[in-house]
Amino acid sequence: MKDSSERKVLGKYIIEMAVKLSILAMLVGWTFLLVRPFMIPVIWGMILAVAMEPFIRKVTALLGGRRSLAATLFVLTIIAALIIPSVLLVMESIDTVQLISERMHEQTLVIPPPPAEVAEWPLIGAKVHQAWQLFSTNLEGALRQFAPQLKGFVSSLLGSVGGGLSGLFMVIVSTCIAGVFLAKAEGSAAVAEKIITRFAGEKGAATTALATATIRGVMTGVVGVAVIQAVLSAIGMVVVGVPAAGLWSVLVLVFAVSQLPPIIVLGPVAAYVFSAADTTTAVIFLLWAIVVSASDGFLKPLLMGRGVDIPMLVILIGALGGMMLFGIIGLFVGAVVLAIMYTEFMAWVDDMQPVNE
């Protein structure tokens, strides 16, 4: 009788636990579905807040301790810095498309013939020269011949524009979230440390400090350098009159965050400048492009935090993987998150003691 009673109690306990676990799993699943659209903006907002905390602290001191005002000014400045160039880029693109459309309708659009040097470009020179020559001599025939490629390019371009606008909106949302974290820095830091300590135990404070140092190192040494290179590239292209300079600058930013040399983008742009501008201007722009591309060699050691040494492959995989998963904002989040995981993993490996000691 006793064994039978114990089995009944055990069966009842197992059923109760199964029901509770099922309800818990369902609640966790629903919660994940609810917060999933906001996960990347929140993560990027946290990263941005951690990276900008020292700067906001200094601004707060200048404003007489009004931290909320400092956080608000930070958010407004970032949003203005994002929206104004984006609006200018869109307006420039619309004007360019309208001008080309009008000239094509009036049959006054003239494409200059390609320079002879284009044919000497490695791998693609002959094909580019042939296509360019066709467009310059028989525009209608070229448009008919390359209609499928142009249609696919336009579709891709429209998709990229839509993705870019979506990414811009996500960055603005993330910046607002970062502003909230920065305005309540002490409370946010305390909650974060409690959560990390709950998982990491006694090493929670050390883990938090390492993650903070990694975020600030990557944000200044990788993202910061990439932004500087993109801005310098944009200045050079605007000065020499390169069309769609904003678009090329965004590509420079993507390549630089991915730890790929910006000269991959600036090289073809320099080749265009040689074909469209005088030799002196083209040579100066080429030198400018080389300096911008090589600037990470001295900017990165200057800006990267001490003791934070992240291999280029880790940043590359994180940036490209994040961009493939989450778009332009994932480019930054992926690089930072994978860098944090790498530093935490290496700290865990270095902390392990040999068994026979």
C-alpha cells in the first residue's frame, strides 16, 4: 500500500511539473515572439549606451549635472546626423534620375566614349570598355541589349533603398533606446550587473568589466574608424564631383566595418575620376583615397581600447553575418556581439587551471 501511495504521489508530482513546464515554455515562447522585432534595436541601444557613457558623463558635467538633458541632446544630434544626409542623398538621387529621364526623352543624353585606359583594367577592362563604347555610340541599342541586366539592377537598387530606409528607422529607434539607458545609467548598469552576476556567479563584475571594455574598444577602434573613413571619403568625392557620393560612402562604411580596405570601393571611383576630371584632380583624389584607406593603420591603435585585441577574422565574420541576418544595423551589432563572445571565451580559456596543479 505504501509503495502504491508513493507511486501515486510521484505520478501526480510529475504531471504537475509537466504542466508547469509546458505553461512556462509557452509563456517563454510567446514572450520571445513579442520581443523579437525589438531585440536588435535594444541590443544596439545597449551597445551604444555603453560606448557613449564616458562622453555623456563629461557632457553632463558641463551641463551642471543634468544627465537627462545630455542624453536628449545626444539622441537629437545622432538623429539629425542620420536624417539630414539621408534626405540630401534621396533628393540628389531623385534629381539625377529626373535629369537623366528628361534628357533621354529629349534625346539629348550624351555618354562620353570610354578612355583607352579602361580596356587595360585587369579582368573586366575589355568587357567594360566594350559596353561603355556601345552606350556612348548607340544608347537605344545598348538599353535593349542590356534590358534584363538593367531591370535586375533597378530591382536590386529599389530593394536596397527600402532596406536602407528600414535600417535607418531601426538605428533611430536604437538611438532613442540608448538615450533612455544613458539618462538612467546608474539603474541600467545595476540591473545589467545583477543579471550577469546571476549567470556568471562571483565573476559577474569581472565579466561585466570585460564586456564593457570590449564594446568601447570595438565601437571606437572599428566602428569609429569606419565612420571617419566614410566621412573622409564622402568629402573627397563631393569635392571632385563624383555622382552619388553618399552611396559610395555607405559602401566604404560597410567595407571598413567588415575590416576590408576601403580602396576596394575608392579604387574604381578613382578610375572614374581619371576619366572624368583633369589629371591633377584625379591624382590628388587617388592620393586622398590611398591615405583614407590606410588611415586605420594609425587610427585603430589610437582609438582601440588598451588590452582589447580582436582578430580581424572575428570582426569580419560578425559584421558580415550580422548584415546578412539583420541588414545594415546587424553590421555593427554582429561585429560587437561576436567580439564580446570572443573576449569572454578567451578569458574563460585563460582562466582555466591545469587539472594536475
